[in-house]
Amino acid sequence: MRLDDLALLHVPGSIALHDDLLLVDVARPDLEADAYRGSLWRVPQDGPPVPFTHGDLDTAPRVSPDGAWVAFLRAKEGGRPQLHVMPAHGGEPRPITDLPLGAGAPVWAPDSRRIAFVARAPEEGRYGTEEGVDAAAEAPRRITGLSYRRDGVGFTFDRRSALFVVNALADIPQPVRLTDGPYDVDTPAWTPDGEHLLVSAPRDLDGDSLHTDLYAVPAAGGAPVLVVRGEGRASHPVALPGGEVLYLGTAFSGIHSVARNTGLYRAPLRTGGEPAAGTRMTEEESVDCEALEPVPVEDGVLVAVRTRGATELLLVPATAEDMPLEKLGRVLGERAAVSAFTAHGGRIVAVVSTPECPGEVVTPEGRLADFSGPLAGVRPLQEITAVAPDGYPVHGWLVLPEGEGPHPVLLNVHGGPFYHHGWGFFDETQVYAGAGYAVVLPNPRGSGGYGQAHGQAVIGAFGTVDVDDVLALLDAALERPECDAGRVGVMGGSYGGFMTSWLAAHHGERFRAAWSERAVNAWDSFAGSSDIGWFFADAYCGPDLEVQRAMSPLYHADKIDIPFAVVHSEEDWRCPVEQAQRMYVALRRNGVPAEFLLFPGEGHELTRSGRPRHRMQRFEAVLEWWSRHLS
């Protein structure tokens, strides 16, 4: 894949299905406009897809239960996404919201008239709500909670995510706010009678709680009522006609929410003030569901599950309890990554990414549509395995460029750490392979998709077994004649940036140079500066500051002597820029040939959803760095 192929990545996102009407939103980077463009496409069963809308950026299609209307989000150039509605047979979309911070995805009521959605509601006098008062002139913020900011959003306590309902078919639609408190709500779902909306909200409506439960909010107005008390987090409810609710959840106590598998639950649904406890339908150790709404079908429930680098669409029997992974039926997604799915009238449709394709619309019977242009020189993923020094099995991938080699090698460590490299399309891997590098992609202990124990193995143990696993897989790759063991670089972002810094300090002799991006370098300051630091650092490292520092690459920076790139974004609130600044200054003071690349206006997700030009400029900088140090 070449750098200029970035513009060819037309990626399908959300899908909506009603009888023969299948809609998908497709987004693409526009390098000239430095923005993302996208529209809705109709995908027939027996022909090529055709455009359905023609906005600047149209997303999140939903078809009304009666099949007559389509609701979706439209963001005009430079504007916020607003809800629009149009006839399902085609026509001119009509805006039904005009909110200062935009609206969230639509959720149709059973009556096919009302739509629920969540939207951030700003405090008066903030975020442009007062004419002539810009951000720098606003009154000071009075912060009293721990959870007050979120990466990709900014401050949250003064623009809470609230629940709204609007009559989409009214002559003059007027959204009505249903929740108004110091907490966020999420993932709304209607009850079958249309009388209530189920939402996920923090326990006891305390905005600082890591636990979330399910609440019922009267559609006509009224206080939220607790309906399901979760074991940790509860979200993505689906109310069933028989008086039950399905939802996704995790189990934990206190702050110990990290590296927990997400399961499918069911519970009785009572909206009269008698909260229920859920039954976990999938086994906690082996089944880890993606945060995608479960879809009931005739013979069970569809969920997307992470397993050994794939995200598969699996069928959970309706009466299952603690069912292990091996007993769930695969519907689709082998050696692929499911990112969206739905079902209607006995038909199942999903969006999947594969090593060769960033996104295609598929059914269990085969592919329906692929929207990306032909990518140059996409290279296959080769599974490789290794054994760590303690005998633990390690799994990952090797991507080789064209030619016999030996090729310079890039060890690329993923973020998380409870995430994974996998079978989905990864533009970074393809760009690096296209430039002549062999890329090693390990899933060490700490990664997701290999069982909960695998993910929790690094709690209190960063820089130990995870390092052993990464180096074991690297050694397995370097045994291949196509890989040049004398020209190896290490790189990664977030936790991968942490690992890059750690490896440079403790195993620097193995690498020519390092590229550490949006990294955690110092757990002690991360605890106070990160949006999740107030619980995440203690949950992974424990509360002892000396132990946290011992697990922090910054406090081992004096051991680094290889060329080192510190790469960060100015508005990263997940791993704030102070993490980069402290490491860069320490390296330069120690005489290390270090460089600091800082992207303005970007957050933690620069590499995936940052401005297209910044993504391109970052790729150019990466390739220039490795050309300099691995040639």
C-alpha cells in the first residue's frame, strides 16, 4: 500500500436493514479538504450499491419499524451532526434537530414516529451558547469530581450526555430533554410498548462511578428508575417482548475494571422500581464481546466476540448460562473483524474488515459490497507463534514486503494493553510493508481476545511477561531468512508507546532506533493528568508510588542510548502531552539523539481518525525516520 492510497480507504460503518432495504454509511478521507466525507448507500441483494444520500458526511442510518422512514445523522461542512429524516423510498432529507453540540445516533420508537437519541447539552454560557463569548472568555470551571474530561471530547461535566426524544414526523419537530443531572447516559433502547427508554447510566447516578447500571426513563417525562443492577458495567440494552432485557456487561469491584471480559447478560425487565440482577449467558473467562448492541434472532442472540485476533459474529442460545466460547456457533467473521451487524426477517448482514480490505458488507453466504478502490501491493498476514522463556505460548503475525530480502524489521506493539493486533485491515502495517519493511505484530500477555487471565497477566507486572512474549515473537520472526536481524526498529502507540520506551531502556541493544507514540511514560503523573488516570494507574500498577515509578519508562530513561522519536498530540487527554514532554527532556538531557514530533489539534486517536493531512504527514514522518535509521 502506498501513502497516496489513504484516499482510497472508503470504509463502511453503521448498517440498517428492513426487508429488502439495506443501508450502510461509507466514509472516506478527503485530503484536499482535510476532512472526512461520507454518504449513505443502498446495497441490493443482486447488484452493485447505489448512493442513497449526498450530504457532506451522512452516518448512522436507522429504518423505522414500519419501513417507511430513514433517520440518520448529517454533518454539514464545519458543522455538528444533526438528525435528519427522509422517506425510505427516497426523497429530500429534512432536519429535525439543531442542537449546539450536535445529536447522537437515532433510535426509532415502536410507533415509527418518535426518535430517541443522546446529545451533549452544554451549560449556559459555554460552548458558543452565549453570543460573543468565545472559549477563552468563558467563566472559570469549578471542578468537584474525578471524571470531568474525556479524550476526543474535552470537558464533560459541563456538557452532559442527556437523553432526548423528538417526534420526527411533526410539522416543527421539538426535541424534549428527558434526563437532566450530573451524569451521562448512553446506549438508549425503547421498551416494546414505547412507554420507557432504557439507558446505561452510572451507579446511583453518580458521575464519578466506574460502575454503570440500566435505568428506565419514562418517555413522557419523569425520573429514571433503576431496572438492572449490574456486576460492574452494564450497557447496550435490548428490551424483549417477553419481559426480559438483554445487555452487555462486565464484572468487577471497586476500581478494578481493567482487563475484564465483556459478556452477554439477560435479566427480568420491571419498570416499577424492582431492580433485577442479570444472568451471565457467556462464560467470563473465554468470551469477550465487542461493544456492539446484541441482536436477537429466532434461535438466539448475535454478538461480536474477540478471539485470537479475530472479531467473530457468534450465536448465543437464548437460554444459555455461562456458555464457553467453544460452544458458541460462528455465523461469520473467521479471520476477519466484524465492526457492525444487524438482522431482520431472517436475514443477517454485517460489516467486516479483512487483512486485504478495510471494510465490506457481507452475509453468512458471501460478500455483498466492497467500497474501497484497488489498493496497491496489499501484503498477506502470516500467523507466527513462539514460546516465552516460562513456556507460555505467544501468538501474532508477520507481514513481509515484496522481494526476497533480507528486509529491515519493525516490531509494532499495539495499545491497550487489553486490545490486540488481528485479522482486520491495518493501514499502518500495509504502508510499512509497502515501503519495504517486515512488520512483526505480537499479542503478548495483557492483550484481549485470549481469555481474561491472559489479559490480567500484566496487572502489577508491566515490563515482565509482556516483554518476554514480545521478544519471543520477535525472535521467531528473525529466524526467517527474509528478516534482517541486524536492522530492527521498535514502535508503538499508547501502551505500545510504553512498551517501545521500556524496550529501548532495557533491551536497546536489539534495536537501531525507537518510535514511541502517545505513550504512557510515567504512571505517577498519568494518574493525575489522564482522563482515566485516577483509576487506571492504580488498577494496573497498584497504589504504591514507588512501584508505579519502577514500572514507568521515564524512570529508566538513563538507560536509553538509541535514537528515539517522541510523538504526541497536543489534545491527547488519554495519555496527555506531559508524558511526552517529560520523556523528551530526560532523553535530551542525557545526550540521546531524540526528536519530538507534536501534532496540533489532535487527540489520542490521531492515527485512526485524525485529520487526513495529519495522518498523511505522520506516515511521511514515520517512513523518513526508519529510512534514516534502518537503511
